[in-house]
Amino acid sequence: MLNSKETIAAISTTPGPGAISVLRLTGESAEKILQKIFSLSPTINSENRKSEVPLIKSHFARHGYIYDPSTRDIVDEVIAILYKSPNSYTGEDLVEISCHGGNVICHEVLALLLREGARLARRGEFTERAFLNGKIDLTQAESVLDVIQAKTSKQGRMAVSALTGRLGKEINSIRAQLINLQTRVVAGIDFPEEIGDAPEPEIEAVVKNSLLQLNSLAKSARAGKFLREGLKLALVGRPNAGKSSLLNYLLKFERAIVTEIPGTTRDSIEEILDLNGIPVTLIDTAGIRHTEDRVEQIGIERSRMAIDEADLVLLLIDLVEGWGEAEEQILSYANEKAIFLVGNKLDLEDPKSKGTSLGPDHLTSFEAQLRVSAKSGENMQELSKEIENWVYKDAAFRDAPSLNWRQAALCLKAIECLKNVMETLEAGMPQDCLASDLKIAIDALSEISGEAVSEEIITEVFANFCIGK
């Protein structure tokens, strides 16, 4: 666990050439270490050093020079900012030094900080200290990582929403009402004659309201997963159904070779797409059909693997050829997957066929069915919108903070316990039977926000961070 007497240092910017590199230093000796190596003047002598104490005020940026105390050689011209405890990111004295970019200078400055008494920070240790010192809760700490790792604007907005404390406030609000209820129930158990049982309508009202809120939060985990980890989207269909054309249209450049010859795509092609803020991995697969060509057979096997790995499958139907044996074969491979049935080549379809079902009438388990033209772009915006709607399922989650896997598991645990409370009430059992379930639900919510969390979980959360954050 955290040793608050240790002062830690790290380079916070990415390695390599750049205009500026930022180093951070936090702990009880942070200001003292800065004083040893920072001067307002490029001329280092004992007289001007005496006149510089104190060097800088809290929260004021000062221009100066980092120098080596043993040789009095100037290392770099810098900007230094001191943030005095408790008004800093970590809640401790914190120093930020902005030096010239590149690997050489910033590592020389870091070496000086370590030589003068700091140690190298572990991964995420600055944010870990912020959490342990009560500056942020655990949901905010986890959102810091989401902000850093965001690859799309939507990911960034979701992470920033949680970073402001919105998610933690929702969790703590539910937790507070359950704690109040538990206090009332336990008081009635401990003092049956003076206080007596809590009114059942009161218990039921609080538990139902908590369940409503927690169920809403639990649903957000699905969208959160796709926004954090990305959506794997497989384009499958018979040869020449237009999969590569669809891929090229979505990417807005000619990534895949498109010809009139069936079987042109022999291997799976993966590309990353930003779909209205949703990171999507598009997988263009080889056309699936019966063939004796060994190379094509290998491509088809890889198509099956792509289907297995996909979150969502777009099954392309050639609107000129219609549904056939190849589509039945593909459907057998993807029968447990979420499938969009997409009729392609709308520009070539017989007008008499428009409006009819894309597949056999007995097949109705598709997430969506629509006709498009990857060549002309007709209805392609509608396809993108359908994919986006499938990811979110509920419009309420589009700009709301979403639970990650750890938070979702604890949320579901709390939901299960509150359902047990409702069952206990309905069965007319004594109230001491529901007190334990209430406590477990409260403990689960406490673990989400970090009010009560094990050292192992803390270590696991911050191990995913980079050094310097």
C-alpha cells in the first residue's frame, strides 16, 4: 500500500522528439528536491541561490533553470510549477517541470530528481495517490485511463463524463439511500420494542427505486464495452455479393480489390473505422460457397473464424441473385450471432422485388433488415445508423457514463441482492433475513466507488496505467 513519506517522480509525456516534455514529482519532499536543482538565474553561485528562497509560490509558473548541484552545470531551461498540498492532483505537494522535448534532456532531469531523493513512480501511482488521498473516487480514477486510451471523440466524451464524478455521484446516491434503509432495519432488529420493524412499504419503495437506477446503469455496460474495446463487425456473404465494395465505401478509400470475378478476396481484411464515435474493426471476409479450390477453402475457413470472433455480423445478400444455398450455409455458421441482413446492389434490383423479405419468411431472428447500394451509396447512412442504434440499444446511454466490466459485475451483484430483499418481503419473512442482503448490496456499491475496496483491486486497476499518470 501507499507509503506517503516517499516522494516519486516520472516523465509524464510520451517518449521521443517533441516541443516539451513534462516531469512530475509528488510527495512530502517534492518542494525540497525542486529547491536543490532549480534556479531563477543561469548563473549558479551561493549568493544568488540565497536570494531565491523561497523559489516559487504555489500555483504560479516560474521560468528558470535546472542544474546539477554537484557540478553547477545547467541541464535545461524550464518552466516549474509547485502545487502545495492539499490543492494538487495527488493531494500532496506536487511539482511539474516543463523542459525541452526529446529523450536526452528529460531523462537527465529525471536522473537528478531520483538522485536528490525521489524514486521512480510505478504505473498509475500519481492517480493512485489522488484516489487514496480522497481527491477522486475509484470511478474517476478508472475514467482517467479511459480518457488516455480514447481513440474516438465519443470515447473521450464518455470518459470525461465519468471523470467529472457523475458516475460516482449516481452510485453514492443509491448507496446512501440503501445505507439509510439498512440503518432503520437494523435499529428495528436491535430494539424491537422501542423502534420495531421498518414499514414494509417504505422498504419496498427504496429497494424498487434502487433497482430501477441500478438496472439502468447495468444496461450502460453493453455500450461501454463497445466504446472502450471497439465493435468487431464481420462482412460475410457469397462471392461477389459486394462485401469489399461495402468495406471501401465505409472506409472512404479503396482498401480492398473489387472485380467482377467471384472469389477475388481470398483472405480476411481488417480495418479500423470511426463510426460516429464508435471504434469499429471491419472484417472483410472471403466469399463463402462450395469450392474445390484449396486456397479459397482456406479463405472460407478464415471467414468462419471471423464470424466466431465478431460481435455483429453483416450478412450481405446479392439482390440480383437472392437468397440461396450459400446464405443458408453462412447462417449455419452464424446462428448464435447478432446478424444484420443487408441486401446489396439495390441499384440493380428488380423493382418488383423491392419491399419483399430479404430471406425466407420463416427466418425472422435478424437484428435488422435493409437494402443498400455500396456502389451508389443509397441507404448507406441508414446502415450506419442501424449499427449505431444496435450498439447503444437505448438513446439514454449515448452521452452518459458507462460502467466498465468491474463496475458492471458489482452492479449486477447489488441487483441480485436487492431482488432477494424483495423476495424476502413477499414471503413475509422476518426483517433480519433481509438485512444481510442489504449489506452485501451496499458493500458491492462501496467497491464500485472505492469507499471499501481491497488492495488487490486497487493494484489491478492502476497496473493498467502508464508511468507518469
